[in-house]
Amino acid sequence: MGRVPDFFVIGHPKCGTTALYAMLKRHPQIYMSDVKEPQFFASDLRVLSGDERSSAGQRTLSEYMALFEAARPDQLVGDASTRHIWSPGAAARIAAAQPAARVIAVLREPTSFLRSLHLQLLQNRAEDEPDLGRAIALEQDRRAGRALTELAASQPKLLMYAERAGYLEQLRRYHAVFPRDQVLVLIYEDFRADNERTLRQVQRFLGVDDTVPVEVLEANPSVRRRVGLDETVFAVTYGRSRGARMVRKTLMRLTPRRLRQEAFRTLQRSVLFGSPRPPDEELMLELRRRFKPEVQALSEYLDRDLVTLWGYEAID
């Protein structure tokens, strides 16, 4: 009834994991489930948040393994779940279920990552504070259960921004249970600069053919939610009022489901979401000062000069 995956992509959201998942999925020697983000081994986050719903709804190992039952015996099976990198317990659970697993982590310059993450959380309504600086300042209140959206009330750790950028601790959890040669750490900026080169590196790490044609992709770009329009569409799409229900019923009778879904995606791309505004440079500098010690320690840990790559050498 399926298999435990042979490898795990554990990079954070907004770090190229969706594009990497899509490109690996096209490789003939690799099988990845149609469900991205099963999140199965991050069950501690679901328990802590009281959230009984994962992306695919797997509650048992058998249900999770069934996601991969269509894989051929000659294919590697992969899982791409971003919560696995910031779940305190996921690394140990993955190692217990698959000691030979290969793990691919993707890290991004912290302030750029947090800005993109904040925009995504605004987009999916987990966050309602449009100013990133104020959102970060709210962390203590939110840890105590205050100032939370309806969605984040069931999973407040979503909004713990500083914890999400604790890369060193996250990597150490995986190195504690896996040999170093089973963990590949990618840098998002390298991936952005040369998709194909990074993908070939991943393919060699996994031991699959690294000469197959590559289709370069960009997935899940950062966007800004146009609040007024989005609120109106959300109310019609998900609202419980009698008017909203009547509109949905009429649309369901008149249009096929596939056409409705494509129309909604087009509406999101062209009307509801726009290009993000320029970052607040003063806030970015403040955050860079805050995260410089983390970047310095990470550089030493990985034996790579991320201080220079990420532009921290002039930060005092």
C-alpha cells in the first residue's frame, strides 16, 4: 500500500521548493505525489495548533504511504513539505521511518524570506497585519493567543517569524539523526541564479540521471493582496450568507467545475493580487542587524561565506 519516501525536500515556503518539486516531478526516475505538502511528519505542529487537517488529510502512516502507491519499483519516491524544516520533531520521525532518507534543505537570506513569507500569509489570510515590522512585534501577544486571525488561532506558530528564520537549529536537528552526506543544503539565491545547475546538483545527490532535459520553472511568486477586491470575492466564494450561497449555487449550475476553478485562478492572478510594494529599507536594515549573528554562525557551520553572499559584511 505505497512506500515511505526515499527523499524529502524540506525547504521553507518562498524558497523555491514549489519549483523544485515541479521540476523533480517531471523526472522519469522520480515519483512525487500529486499532493505537495503532505506534512505528515510535522504532526507536532498540528497537535500544538489543534489543527486536525493536513494538506492531504493523512492521519496514519498507511494513509500517508498510499500517496505514493502509484510509484514504479524503479522510481525514487519524494516528499516536499515545508513544515518538516521548522517542526521540532519531524527530523527524528523521518529518520525512524526511513533511516536511509536523503534530505534536501533550501535556505534563503532571512529578511528576504520573512518579507515573502509575510506576503504569503497575508494572501492566504493567516495574517491580517499588513506591516511586517508590526507583525513581528506582535509575536509575544500571538504566542499568548492574542491578535490572531481565525485561521492562525488554530495554528499560531505560523506567525512566529523569528522562529521560522532559525536555520542553524533547524539544520542541527537533521544532522543529529542523519549522516551529513545524506543532507544537501541548497541556497535559494543559487537556485534563482541558475535553476538548471542546482537541479543537476540535486539529481546527482539523489543518484538519478542528471542529463535529462530540464524545463526551468518559477512557481508561487510573491504577490500583494488587493484587500477590497479580495474581501468581496472571498465573501462570495466562502461566505455563509444567504446571498453568497445563492451566487455559488447559480455558478455551479451554469458552469463546469474545471471552468470555475480556472476562472478563479485567472481572477487571482490578474485582479486580486498585484506586484508587491518595495520593501521598507529601514526595517530590512533593522532585521539584518538582528539576524547577522545567525548568518555568521550558519556560515561557519556550513563552511560557506553566506555573510558576503547575502550582503551582511557591511552590517554593523
